[in-house]
Amino acid sequence: MSRLGIVCGTLVIIGLLVEFWLVAKLGYRRGEVAEKLRAASMKSEQALVEFDKAAGELKTAEVNLGALKLGWGYEFTFAPANPAPVQNQGGKLFVTGLGSSSKALEPRKVTGDDGQEKMAAPPMHVFADNGQGKVVYTGEFLLGIGPNELGDQTCVLYPTWNVSPEEMASWNFNNGVRIRTQIPPGGRAEIDSLNQTIQRSAGQLAQLNTRTEDQKQLKADADKALQARRNELLGDAEGADVAERPEFKVGLVRAIENTEEERNAVQVAVDAIRRNIQRAIASRSQLVERVKEMASNASKPMTKISTATP
């Protein structure tokens, strides 16, 4: 065999070996691709099932969210900022970023009791983030519709209840605020009931404070009267110095004691005088008797009997 035939035969053999290796490699790769294709198909089918499930859950969640939002009206959200977009000034809320440019804040025409049409301010319900992931209901406010109250991007809100200083001090709008034009009737009734309870409690507290002040005043008057009585009885160093009325200075008790001491001294002196008088009367009686006896003896004739012997 010629050298060329040997080279060609060798190349043919090498080509066949390479072909066999490529066929084997292609078959192995085809198996891998088929396995991956089956896994991808299974994942795709599972993803379709999960997608349908997620779509159903999304629809349910949207329905539930719509039900939850029903009765809440328009919502305006204010992110935390410095300074805060809502500022409290004496119970009035000055809001920046919300004003007459929003249709929800347009005053509505209502008919009053007198039959006349007038503009009514829409209610606004304020919620504040407490910075701990919870939203706290601040209360119901009325939108100010005056020329200096409602601007294009500013407004003033007035509380519809009497805000106590303690409650006002607890307001914090630095962590974000939500303002809604409505709240559900059930929650509104509960809030109104709580506000009425708070107002009654505040009224009762005010009455109690008034009665307490009255009682304090009565006690002060009673203490003053008691001190005056004590001064009358026990004496007053600052009392009037009247010679005829020593009780003004020393008090009735001391004055009575002094009077009793003076009376006792007078009684002792009177008793001594009375005894002296009684002794004098007794001495006089004795002298009178002696005088009488001497006078009686002097008025009798004296008879002399002679004893001489005749």
C-alpha cells in the first residue's frame, strides 16, 4: 500500500473515532437538555398553578381592600419631614401640601334651617403615626374655608371637640400623618360615644374641682372663724389694748380666771370684814349689857345697917 493510502486510511479512522465521540457527547448532552427541559416544563406548570393561585389571592385581597376602604373617603398621606407638614398651634392644625387644589376639599352647599343655602366645611379625620408601626386616630376636624384659612396648598383644621391640654400635648405629627374625609359609621359612633364620655368626665371633673375649691374656701373661712374664737378664748397678742376690756388681749378664759381670782380675793376680804363686824357687834353687845348692868346697879338705893350696940 502506498504511503498516501496509509495517511488517508489513518485520517478516515481518526474521523470515524471523532464522529463516534461527538455522537456519544451529543447524545449525553441531548439527555441533559431533555432532563432540564422536563424540569423546566414541570416548574412552568407549577408556576402557572401558583400564578393562578396568586392571581386569585390578589383578586380576593383587592376585594377585601376595597371593602375595607369602603366608607373611608379620600385619603391624603404625608411622609415624615422636618418641619412636619402638619403643625399644631393651640389645637388648630396648619397643614402644608393640602388645599383647595384637591376636589375633596371643596366646600359643599347645604340648606340651613332657615332655608338659605350656605357653604359647609367638609370634615377631616386625622391619623398620626406613633413611630412604632402603629397609626393613632387623633380626631375629627373641620376644614376652615375662610380666605386666610384655605389656600391652594395649605389649609387650617379645627377640632370638633374640646381638646384638653393633656391631650393636645400628646399629639405628635413628626412621624407621618394620614388625613381622610370619612370614616365608617360604626367607628364614628364609637368615637362619638367616647368623646361624649370624655366631655362628661371633663365636666364632672370641673364640677368636682369647683366643689373642692368651695370646700377649701369654706375650710379657710372656718379656720379663720375658729382662730377668731380661739383668740377670743385664749387671747390675741395683737388684740386691742383696752383697759376696760382685758379679754381683747388675754382672752375670755384668762379674763374670767382673773375676774374669779379678784372675786375670790374680794370674797375673802368681805368675809374678813364680816367676821370683824360680827366680832364688833358681839363686843358692842357685851358692852351694852355691861352698861345696862351698871346702870341698873346705880339706880338702886343704898341701905346701911348699923351694927353698933345700943
